[in-house]
Amino acid sequence: MDQATREFVRKGLGPLLPVVLKSRGWLHSQSLVRRALTSNYRSGKVAFGERNNYRVQWNWITIDRANADISLDLNTCTAVPLPDASKEIIYSSHMVEHLQPEGRRHFVREAFRILKSGGGIRIEAPDAELLAKSYREHGDVIERLRREWEESLVKGLGMTSEYGELHIALIGSLASYMTPNGTIPVLASRKEVDDKLNALSLDQFCAWCASLLTAEQLFSGGHVDGITPAKLRSELEAAGFVNVHADFSQFERPHRAYYSLYPEADKP
């Protein structure tokens, strides 16, 4: 293991340290340059949901729907074109909520397949459990998210004031769609949201939020499923991972840390 990899290790192949660095710009995204930087894609580090124009450390192999070292839509359940047991660390930041349930389970299985024994995975995603709790308690987390929606959509894009309401911040964090102007949350009345939240389990509530998306919106690249710690733990363990735990000691995307979960796991 080289020194750069060692910096991502605390215990065996445990928690990942920040992969976000200053962007290398156009040159950094070119195919021949990427091959050289990742040792012809033999690097032991893989970042899912990252593109080459994002601020990702230079020697990580990137995988996303477009503009990545490997362009792949995980929702199609296509195999990741990397060899079995060939990688040391896998990282994914705010990607799994963009995958439909079977696509997310496929990602976890593929991550397990390409990791070496002793390799580790770290995932970052919006914490649906935390968001629902904060909404029920009128807490700071959901209020901060509400203000962000209000700033970007109501003040920034001139959309109607309902896009800046508290219940929209909740359901919009669980289900949204992409447009040329950015991410747009689904809409429902506050009464309907409150009634569903009180009547359904959290997983059922997340599914209900996703049902508010039209067929076109569902495949636009927005959020299509709410993620909870229990859901990810179950799927990681079903794929074969062990030592599933949360680690909040560092944040790769600090601006998202206040509403995110950070599960990590090891391949035995």
C-alpha cells in the first residue's frame, strides 16, 4: 500500500479521508491524462457518482452516468467493467439516493465484487431518518434545508413560495427531478405530507414521495429513494460486507454534512 492510500486508512482499510481537492480543470478530464493518473485504471481507489470535472483527487477512478473514466448507469444493473478483487477502497458521495432500489443493491453487490479482501467502502447520503425526525420536531436541520431551497428556488429562480416551505424541504430531499435550471423537489400539500408521515413507516413514506415523480422525472437523475441507516446496513450485509458502522469524524462534502449519513463497511 502506497503512502497516499495509507492516508485513507485508520484501521486496516477503514474510514476514507477527504477525496475532494482543487479541480484540475479541462486537462484533468482528458482520457489519456486520466489513464496516466490512474495507472491505466488500475488504481486501487474508485469513486462512484463522481465525474472528471468534479473536484476529485487525481488518482481515483471515477464512475458516473457521463463524463467519468467509466460512464455507466447503475440503474441498468450493468456490470462494472473492473476485475474481481482488484480495488482497495470505494467511495460514493450522494449517489445512492439517485438509484432505484434494485440499482442501489446492484451497486453494493458490484462494490463487494471488485474490492479485495480487507477492502473498505464509505458511502455518504441524505439521512431520511434524521430529516423526518427534524421535520417532526421543527428542528434546525430541516429549517436549514428549507432555507437553502428557498434561496435557490424562490429567490434564485423566481418559483412560487411553496417551494420554500418546510414540508417541501422534507419531501424534496427524498424525491426530486433534474431540469436545466437544477434540482426541483416534488410537490404535495402540507396536510398530505403530514398525514402520510404519520400513517406510514419511514420506508413507505419514502416510497410515497418517489411516487409523486412522473415517469419522465423518475429517470431525470434526481433523488428517487430515501436512504436510512437501517436500509443501507441491510443491503451492505446482504452483499457480504461486515463491520458496518457510521463514521462522522471527517466530511468529504462539508456543506452536506449536517443532513447526511456516513456508513462504512469492510469486505472480509
